[in-house]
Amino acid sequence: MIELSNEEIRRYSRHLILPEVGLAGQRRIRNTSVLCIGAGGLGSPIAMYLAAAGIGKLGIVDFDTVDYSNLQRQILHSDADVGVSKADSAKASINALNPNVEVVLHKTRISAENALDLIRPYDIVVDGTDNFPTRYLTNDACVLLGKPNVYGSIFRFEGQASVFAPNQGGPCYRCLYPEPPPPGMVPSCAEGGVLGVLPGIIGCIQAAEILKLALGKGTSLIGRLLLFNALDMKFRELRLRKDPKCPLCGPNPSITALIDYEQFCGVVPEPVNPGQHPDEVTVQEMKRALDLPALGIRVVDVREPDEVEIARVAGVPLLPLSTLPQRFTELDPNQQIYLHCKSGKRSMKALEFLRQQGFKYVKSVKGGISAWSDEIDHHVPKY
């Protein structure tokens, strides 16, 4: 066991005077290794507070780069880090806070091929991801390896946290969510938004659970799901039980190895060299339709009203995707229609819905208003 230096004793003095921690407890924290999957909204407070608390080894799994839109909540990164690897930015911030922490970078996407090798060397895994395939993958790998999985999730103003540890008598993620939601049913934070402080609150709860696991003290969230609503400033708690029919942690498991999680969650992988979909048009074609009304092409914005206040294309009416099932009769099924949104995803969903209603001449604008800002009018803000 690694002993504490005099400098570390000074640094962690407020821990050391806690009877529940003391010198022995701080040594346990110092000798604990944690793998943080994701260096974004949740990963930021998790990594910062674990580093400040003196965790010995902190692995960071992230393949992304820092974007301006991250800075509203991802406090590991600063304005100067935009365009830089999130993993590199995270390491710099962590070591600036506490150079005693060993930071190991895994600049890769976690997958069924590498998850077991990534997780195996660590004592505790913390899930800071924002998509269902990775959540199921992390859960399954942790169960197979007997590692505790400290879970957190955020959306808009609400968050939740738990600790999944079947080897300690608790349920796993599959006991709570046996099946993923249909693709597109749950919007991402990029589509639905998130209050900037929310990941800080949930991430700090996750960090607290990790320290309790390291210390072996307190009552953990194993067997409990903590729900938080920032708008109402209310916490609720749900008791969780192991599912005796769970295909992973039940007495008769049918899942004994990692699977294809993209396929399990119904996610279609992005093509390596994406071309234009036959149901898509470019922003240049959208501009031509707006410039030449005689073409008879109607352009419709399927974003939400709040988004239109941020950025809009003049002359394009709003018909939000959320209201389309009630309002699609306002459109002419025999007219050619171009649908646009923020990036092209929701407009494709709107296209699919309208096709089911008999609309034959509908196209989705590739890249949406983001591409319009990049390629047509730089004065239109990107968000």
C-alpha cells in the first residue's frame, strides 16, 4: 500500500481529521483506481473532485475534442482548450489541481472489443456517458468483471444516480432498464438541452459514492435510484431490486459475453464515408427554393420555438416535429417540401412520419441550420 507523503498529509488534512476517514481511510483512497468513462458534463466534476480528494489512479476514456458548446457545463475544459483532445485537456486540469494523481488516458471509443481490457485494471468504474449503447456496454462489462459501476444520467433539469454492483448484492442496470428505449425516443442533450449546473450536482453525487466505496463506509446507492429535479429542487428515491430473470446478473444468465450494443439499442452506425442520402437536399438547394418561389417548393422548420429564437432562416415557417402528428394536415401532400432542423436528424424523423401519411415529395435538408450557418449565412448563430 502506498504511504502518504508529508505534503499529502497537509493537502488532505481536512479528511484526516474525520474519524470516518483518518489516515487509514486516506491511504485507501490513495490506493484506489477509478476508470471514468467520459470527460464531459458528468466526467468533469467526477474527475476534479476525485483528484482533489486524492484518488491514486484515474483513468479517462474519451475520444472527443472540446467544443465551445461544452464549456457551459464541462468544467474540466476552458476556452483555450477548444479543438483540443478532451482527454489531454482533462489530464492538464487534473494534474494542475493535484499532481499526485496518476492520470491514464485512453483516447479511444469504448467498445465490445476493448471494454474488458480497459476496465479490468481498475477497482471502480464510473459512467459519465450520454448514450444507451455505452451504458449497457459499461454495465455488462462491469458485471462480467465483478466491478462496481457508479451510474449517473442527466437531461434538461433532471438527473439520476445509482451504484450497480451485483457482486455486492445489488441489481445491475439491466434490472432497472431491461430494454433500451426505441431509437430517437429520448433526445440527446444536444437536442433537448441541459442546465449547466445539473451535471455538477449529479457528478458530485457519483464522486461521493466512489469515495464511500473506496473507504468502505456509509450507505451506498446500491439498491437505490436517486432522482433529482433542479427546477423543483427535490430529491426522490426509488428502491431497486435484483431481477431474478435478469439475463446478465440473474441466477441463469443468458448473456455471458459482450454483444453488439449498437444493434441491441437499434442504433444505425454512421457510414465511414457518408454521402448524401437520397431523401436529402443540400442547404444550397434549400436557398435556391427560397430564392425562387416560382419553383413551388415549400421549406418548413421542424425545430422547437425556443430554438427559432436563437437562430432562424428568414421566411421559413415553423412546424415543430413535436406537433407534427396533430398539424400535418396543414401541409399539402402533393407539394414538394423541404424540412430542416438543427442538424438534419429531426427533419429525417419528420420526413419518415410524413411519408407514412402519404406525402411523396418530401426531402430533409442535410446538416440543417448548422450547415446553413457554415455554408450560406455566417450571421446565423450556431448553437
